[in-house]
Amino acid sequence: MRKTLFLVTLLATLTIPLLASEAEIAAAEKNWAAAVVARDYAALEKVYSDDLIYAHSTGAVENKAEYMKRLRSGVQRYDKIEHQKTVVKLHGTTAIAHCHVRMTGSSNGEPFDNKIMMIHLWVKQSGQWRLAAHQTTRLP
């Protein structure tokens, strides 16, 4: 009995740090938005997973290299990203954030002020939460 209790305790101790908390994901969302607006490319390189799928509300889909190139060149620029509502669903070392967001900035030289619904897929890689997928839908 003691051995079983020890093994269960050990397993829980090793597993709990791997699991997400809603607060961690909400903080990751805020940190992502702040890095995008600040044009902090070094932070974004760490936030985005190497196999990122970034789907814009326009239907354009980019990988990490393509999207970072657009950001660095100024072709895609965000002046404000404001989370208005966020719901987080936890799945072990993966989390989904479903958000209503207002984004302002410019894309291809054209200004935008969009209210969007956004889904982010966060995965824990090497002890860090990284954004693996981004999908937005424009709201009226």
C-alpha cells in the first residue's frame, strides 16, 4: 500500500508541472499581444512554435518564417491588440484559447480596425508555452 501511494504521489508530482493553468494561458495571450504590438521580434521567435500555422481572417495562411518576414518588413503591422473576452480550455500540455479581440494596424499598406474571433492553440515545448496555431474570423 505504501509503495502504491508513493508511486501515485510521485506520478502526480511529475505530471502537475506539465499541465496548463488558465492563468498561464491568459498570461501567454497577453504577452503575445504585447510582443506583436511592440514589434519585439526576438520575443515572437520564442513564442511562435517552429511549425506555426498562422491563418488570417482574410484567408491567407502562413508558416512562421513567412509571417515573421511580413512583420519585420512592416507589411503587416499591429498598433493595438485588445482581448475583450477569452475562454481557455485545457488539455494537459496543450491549451486552446478562444478570444474576441479588437485589432488595429495595417496590412499591405491598408489600415484595418477589426473585431475578430480568434483561436490560439498553445503547446508546451521545452517547458515553455508556444503558439502553434492562430486562426481568426472577422466579426461584423
